[in-house]
Amino acid sequence: MTDSFSFQITATDGTARTGAIFTPRGEIRTPAFMPVGTAATVKGMYPEQVRATGADILLGNTYHLMLRPGAERIAKLGGLHKFMGWERPILTDSGGFQVMSLSGLRKITEEGVTFRSHVDGAMHAMSPERSVEIQGLLGADIQMQLDECVRLPCEDAEAERAMRLSLRWAERSKTAFELQPKGRALFGIVQGGAVPRLRVESARALADMDFPGYSIGGLAVGEPQEVMLAMIETVEPHLPAAKPRYLMGVGTPDDLLEAVGRGIDMFDCVMPTRSGRHALAFTRFGKVNLKNARHQDDPRPLDETSDCPALRDYSRAYLHHLIRCEEMLGSMLLTWANLHYYQDLMRGMRAAIAAGTFADFKAATKEGWARGDIAPYAA
């Protein structure tokens, strides 16, 4: 166990790399996928189930937790780890994206952002300093600077304005973070929309500020995958190789494969949990929609070779029945299955990079998705 934050790369294969982030609360194997625990819970899952899938770290949401139950209350109750029963590392976002996407009324100034809560309509203020203070009260191991995220597509001038504001907020966030205990880390966030020169300028400026890690924000917000991947390729050479790189809010299994191949170390996304609540399973055969009537007489599990009970021990017919009857167990099982598959994909990528066979692993994984498990069960 360590009392500081550090990152070690143990193997590379082209631009892809594997290693570990070390924190006082435990090691995070990279590439890593972080299940999203928006309101101090991964929906439909016990903490011990999430850990059993292979997750080393969870994401908590600053915006939601500051509104309910409140950062000061969580701090008085012993911090977010104790509050939610998760003793391993937690990363919190800054709250900036949710302010932009969920608040009905908001005003952005140099000082920060004022916004109306989507919960009760109350007005709140969020400055870079307050965002860091909230994340500190929560006790997050990895924290994010406050930034402004613009939706794509947008005008270059709007992307540039938000990027420059985010850089100024990065400096203020970093100063505020100096008051926090040793062992925690603050990441800077690269912005710049889909404009390469802005992304490069943002990455270089943040690198000069010497953050412990770097996030790429403002992607997976409506742009095509090829735009997202092009921005990663643009940014990657300008981020310090010895620091972790986190692609925020991404994504599908294919997004993860492609981004790891471009040098990304960390991910989070609501995709596996939200899809589980909407009857969609991710498997090594590709996506399976359990609403489909073709599954109603199928006794096969989603994946009989899996070591995850949700994938291995329940028939497609039963899962289809649960979904049709709107039983909560259906959403719980599919969430469990999806989180396990995502972690299985990360395990596979880590092993392939270490073995120098990432390209083969990527090709075989995509071939499995394309081949699928299409034939309906024939009694």
C-alpha cells in the first residue's frame, strides 16, 4: 500500500499501453473501465457485486451528490467511500457537464456558473474552488477540474471561448486542490471541441501546469465516432506519456477498443448500466436485445462459458420474461452481465497488450461481434 498517487506503465503495444495507477486506497489496473455510481450507487448492483466483476474504481457525480444528500452531510457521515460501502478508489467528475446538460437555467461567468437545480429548482453557484471543495468533502481519490463542456457540433469561436475559460479554471482548480491531503490527485481536462488546433493548445497548456493526470473531455456528446477518434489522435502526442489519460464519458465496447489502441488508460460511461435497464445486453457475440420475441422460448444463457452468473445461469427466455413483465430483476441481471462483460473486455485488452498481441485481440473481438449469435433457438 502507498500513501501517494503514482502511475506505472508495464507494457506497450504500439500506442496501446497497460500498467497501474497506485493510490492509498488501492491499485487501479489500466486500461480501466469505471462503472458510474452517479448518486453514490451503481444502479441495480451491490458494491460487492461491482467489485466481483473486476472493477478497481468507481465514478461518483459531484453535481448530483452536492444536491442530494449534500457534500457536507456526506463528509460528516465519514466520506463517500464509507457512505456507499466502497473502500476502493473513487473518481469524481467536476459537475460541469451535468450543470450544462441538466440545469434548466444557468449563467456562465469568469467566476463560475450559477444554475437552477433540476431536483427542486433552487439556485446554486459552482466555481472552480467550490467544485474542488465538494470533491474534497466527498473524499474522492481522483478529482476533476471544473470545465465548460460544449455540445458538438458547435462554432469554432464557441469551442475556443469555452476552452480558454476551462484553462483559466484549471489553474484555479489546481490552486484550490493544494489544500487537500496527500495521496489524492486532480486531473486537468482537455477541451477544444472538434478543432485540432484548439485541442493541441489545450493539451499543451495543461501539460505545462503539470497535473498528475489528464482527461479528454467534450467528446461522446453527439459527434460521430471518427471525429472522437481523430481528436484522441490529435491530443495524445501532446500529453505527458508518464501520466494517465482518461477519456470521459466513453463509451461502447468498440469505442473502448479503438481508444485503448490510441493510448487511453481510463474510461467511464453509463452505457452498460443504462442499457441493462433497457433490456440490452453486451456480450462477446455482440448486442442482444432481450425485448425481442425471438428469445421467448430460448433456454440458452447469454454466454454459457462466462464465469458471471448473470450471463451463464439464466435463460434468455427467463430474461425476456422478466423484461416483458417489467420485473426489476431483469434490469439487475442485465446490468450485472454488462458490467462483467465490460470488465472482461478490459482484462482481455490488458493481457493482449502485455503479450504484444493487441491487434490480434482487437480483430478477434470485432470478428466475434460481427459473427454474432444470430441463429434463433430451434427446439
